[in-house]
Amino acid sequence: MAATAACAARDERCFCREADWGCGAGGDRSDGRDHKCARGCPASAAGVRARNGGEGSGGGGDGVPSGDDSGGGGGGCGGEVAGGCFGTRLRRSLDVLGGALRLYGTGRLAIAFNGGKDATVILHLMRAAVANHRRVVATEEASLPSTAAAAAAAPPPPPTTTVVLGSGETLHGSGGATPSPLPPPPRPTASSPILSMYITDADAFDEVECFVRATAARYGIEAVDQAGGFKAGIEAFVRCRGVAAFVLGTRRDDPHGGRMEHFEPSSAGWPPFMRVNAILDWSYADVWRFLRHWRLPYAGIYDRGYTSLGGVSNTAANPKLRRPDGGYEPAYCLDDARDERAGRT
């Protein structure tokens, strides 16, 4: 099988040169098909094995790119990941999330974390973006004048005019022709935890649901279970939590993702909210580059040949990853990203 040949060198920790991550003749392609390095490893797994220190769903690390340096991270190989097209897409994703946080803050921006690979990428990008957002807010607040200094620098209040009516009633008012401006609204806090919505489903994989809950606890995510299906769940979540935007893991090669923009209002008939598509331009290979390079935990079901997750009743291991012995290669060994949903029925 092609998948077996593609991953034959996995234990040898092969990796592509930095040039292979770019957009040139040897780089990853816009059609989503993975470029193979000279040693046979697909780019979806290449460039990460020499640094990840382990295979599988643990990886052993908590590295995440910082908001101000998309080339950094726990893997120690930032130059290879951040170079070329993928580095551009990674920085663009962090910029999109930074803009969303400026618009909505952490209190009105949520993620929809269901344990899938794309949602896992979004979670860790949000961790980086929120950390950077907090630094920016702290710097801005430190540059503001103190209350005492602001009071001393403020212009004196206008004189007060007292009018005595014939009945003896007095009216007090400002002597100026222009009314005093309203006080500014309170600044949104940057210390709120990342807010996450999880749509409960009786057909969900138990191990994926366990991964969702363990991940939320591990990273201090404010996770909220929402029943009733995706649309009804979002409607209730928006109404009860005051959320104005959701960060989603939609990619252009997903169904209905081709015409999306990074900021996309919800469709007619849905509750009003902004869809923030932070990894819209990422490929299937990019997702695995990111997760495995920074040694980020992902749901272990992906190591058993599952490449796209729905429910138990409509999802099986991807037949393109089946080995001659009947087992399956991990999801990151998929040769052709167009087969990502081959296990879905």
C-alpha cells in the first residue's frame, strides 16, 4: 500500500529540508496534495519527526507558537515550520485571531471545541492569540495616566447655574451650552478564560468526548456543554452567554468552505454571530504539521486511521490508510488530502 511505503521511514525520524515547506516547485501545493520528500515521507508528517520526541496522541509537550513569534514553540524547530507558505498562513491565522480579540474580547468570543483535529488547532492558536492579547492590553493599560493625574489634567467643570422658580423650586444646571460627555464604557477584561462550547451528542465517540473534557481541564478552558444539535446549541449559547463570534476550524477544502472569508457573518435563518475562520487557508497537511511539530496532544483515534470525525454511526477508519496486516496507518500518513473524508458515510 502507498500509505505503508510513505510511512516506512517513520521510525528513522526523517524530515524535509526547510525549502520543501515553501511555495516553489518542491513545496506544498494549493490543490491540497502532499508533496513527498526524497525519503518517501509525506509532507504532512515530514519536518516534524526529528523534533517531536514521540509519536501518537500525547507527543509529550505543550508547546504552542507565541502570538508575537509564529516561528517559536516547544518543538524547537520553528524555522522549518514558519518558513515559506505555511509560515505565512500560520501568521495570518494569529493575525485573524488578534483582530477578533480586539473586536470582541475574550468575553464575547468563543470556540466550538469538539475534539477534532481542526478544532484542536484552533484551541492552541487561541491560547497563543489570547496570551498576546493580554500582553497588548496590559501594555495599553500601563500607558494610561493614573486616576489622580487624569483628574489634575482635566479641565475645570463649567459653572453651575441656579434658577429659582416662582414656586420656590430651584433648578440646577450646567452653565455651558454643550452637555458633558458620557463616561466611556468600561474596558473589557482580558483575563477571562477561553470560552468553549461543546455540542453533546449521543453518537459521539467516547474517547473523543473524554479528550474534550481532559483538554479543557488541562488548559483551564471554560467549557460549556450544549444539547439540542449544532444550530439550536449555538442559538442557546449566543442568547445565554452573550457571545458575538465563534472561532471555527473551517478550511477551504471542507464542504461549503470554498467561498468563505476569514470573517463571515452567520447565514440567514441562524442566530446572528460572526464566524471567525482562522485556518481557512490551511491544508490537511498543515494541520498535522502544526500539531506534530509543537507536540500538541490530539485525540488518539487519529492514530488508528481515522482522518475525519463524525459520529460512531457514520465514521470508520480511512480505507486509504489500511495496511496489509489489517491495521491502519495514522491520519498524518494520508497521501492525498482529497481522501480525507473517505471514511465518512
